[in-house]
Amino acid sequence: MGKQRAMWIAWPAFLVAGVLEVLVFGMVDPQDLTWLGEPINASRHAIYTVSFFIFWACTCVSSGLTTLLSKSPFEVK
């Protein structure tokens, strides 16, 4: 049951992270990004990759919280 629940969380989060990646970088050039006022000295591919995993982590947390909150109080121990 744990693997199935993990896939219920990870797969939709993966798809949403992909959509976010396309939407964000369709409007923003990765070379124009700054961190704490300094330009990010990384390749475009590195920025795309790190951003995707950040988006995926955020959407996993969101999906995980939704799954947790959908349980009845008797299921949560």
C-alpha cells in the first residue's frame, strides 16, 4: 500500500513540475536569474534541472499534504 500511495503523490507532482518548468522558462531566460543579487553562474541545463527538482519537491509536498488530509481521523495513528 505504501508504494501505491507514494506513486499517487509522485506521479501527478512529476507532471505538474514539468508543466511549471515549461511555463516558467517559457517566460524567463535562465541566464537572467540572480541569487542574492548575484548572477547565477551555471549552465542553462543545470538551472533547468535544479528548477525541475525544486518544482517537483514543492508539488510532492502539496500532493502529500492533500493525501494526508484526505484520510479519516481513524486512519491516522
